[in-house]
Amino acid sequence: MKKLAIIGASYLQLPLVEKANAMGIETHCFAWPEGAVCKEVAAYFYPISILEKEAILEKCTEIGIDGITTIATDMAVPTICYVAEKLNLISNSYASALASTNKGEMRKAFAAQCCAIPKFAVVTEWEREVPSLHFPVIVKPADRSGSRGVTKVLSTDDLPSAITYAIEESFSKQALVEEYIEGVEVSVESISWNGAHHILAITDKMTTGAPHFVELAHHQPSQLPAAVQEKIKSETLKCLNALEVKNGAGHSEFKITPEGDVFVIEVGARMGGDFIGSHLVELSTGYDFVKGVIAIALNSFEEPILNKHQFSGVYFLSKETEQIKSYFSSSNDFDVEKQIQSESLKLLTNSNDRSGYLIYQSNKKVELL
């Protein structure tokens, strides 16, 4: 029986653990026990922080794992690549992992390969000098996801507090300050094998807008014009190569201006969260993305076949979206999965503030907002 190490054990990893179990693979999960819903699902669970790469390497060596992976979280990526590199398993390089999980290093890699990026500056806890940038700007932690620590800043007066907020949320105590790009937001879901990239889907996003830009909904396939989608795909390949992402899932985020110009915001060398990778890709294309990620980790890959053309999406329940709450108590012909996790509806500052979700599939885009 193949042995797969899974880094992380929150609800984000649950589809991965369940899929690997169904494939007859022995699952070994690593995470702190708090919030570790996979603890009861995985064959083996180890209460080790996903950041403790040396301890995880030691245990994985002892187990004799055949592969190591995660989905939907940036924090686990360096540990995965470090362990895989040491044990000669399939992954991206450790250097690539560091570049793909630090937005400052990511911007530098993009700039070196002439990717289309906004003007930016990296600010540290001790050095807060910001070069001349045109306002408005976006300030965010250099190494977090889920919209944590993100603020849109309109003037110099509000910049110090936004930088402090971002640095407080950052593991490395660094903030990224970049010029704000006006336009719509999309992500690109991809899978790579030995440096060959396969685009699976483009996801249209709906966010709260300023100041925190927390996602309210995701929809596939994208409704952008075909010419713009081709430009997005081309830029995605360039960005993946700039970060030396060669194996596994990719989640690339872009802003598209009203004029159709495409700017990369960030690229994760992992599956998109918010059910994008674990649910929406398969619902809209027929491709089992989670199974594909597991296969790559275990040194096996079959070229994706996209044999379904459906619409899928997810809506998140919050104060901003309270008008959709009635859909949670009714039976809808587009329902795939839905859950109210809290009756308290908050205004969103990050993705952890959401109170529930509704995943749909249909022969047309489902407009609830």
C-alpha cells in the first residue's frame, strides 16, 4: 500500500484525505490537533506543526512515505518541498517553494521574467520606507492568504496603520505595498508535470471590494471574452515558469483592467482554496483535480481530460450576502453542498469570518447576488 504524507489537517485538507483513503492509499496527516478535523479520518495523525519541517522529515523518513502533498494552503508548501527534496520524492524545489509563498520574492521572480505586475515595494518591521507609488495602493502581508491583513489605502496618511496591520499578520514581519489595479479578479487553476502546464479552468471572483477584498463567490467557467482568456492563459504559463513550478497544482490570481490588460497578483504552487480546486474544477470540467494532485505526489500522471462543460460555483454566507440565506433552507435544483456554520453574520475582514457556503452546479451560471 502506498503511503502519502498530507501536511495540514483542517477542513481544507478533508477532500484530499478522503480521496486518498478511497484510492486505497495509507494517509499520514501532520498538524496541530486544534481544528484538525482530519485527525479522525486519516489512517495516522501526528500532532506536529506544519512549519516544523525537520520534525516532519524525521517522521516521514521513519514511515517510509511514497509521496507528500497538500491542497489549498500556502503555509505547508515549503515543508512539503523540503521533505520531498530530502527524500527524493516528487515536488517543486525548496527554492521555488520559498518564492511562491513570499509575495516579495514572488514579485522579484516575476519582474526578472517580465511578467505583467503592478509597481510594488516590500516593507519590513524595522524599515518602513516606501518608494514613490501612485495611490491607491494595496497593502498585504508578504506570506499570508485568505485576505488576512489586506487593506486598500487611498492616501499617505493611512499607510502606516495599514502596514502595521499587514506586518502583524505576517510570519516574516514583512508587508507588500503595491499599486492598486482597477478591474475584475480571476484565478487560473492548473496542474503541472515535469514542467508541462495544463490549464484546467479560469474562475471569476466576486469580492467585498475595499478595504479587505474578501471573496464572496467564485464561478466557473469564466465569462470574460475569449481573447482576454487567452491572454490570461499565456500570462499564467509565464508566471508558473518564473517561479519554477514544475509539478502539482497551481492557483494563479490576476486582475483584468476595463481595457483588457492582465496583471498577475500572485501565484500559489498549490490548489486554490474556497472549494475551487477540491470541488468546482471537477463539477465544471469533469476532471478529478484532487486525484490528479495525489497521483503526481506518488510519481504518476495522466494528462487531464476535460469532458464536462457545466457551470459551477460557491457562495459564502456573511453580512454582505445575507439575502442568500433563504437558499440554505430551501431545496434548490442547483444544490451540490451547503452548510451554515454560524448563525452570526459578520462583515468580512478575512475568509475566516464567513458563516457558511453553498456550492452549486447547473447548465448556466447561478446568479444569487
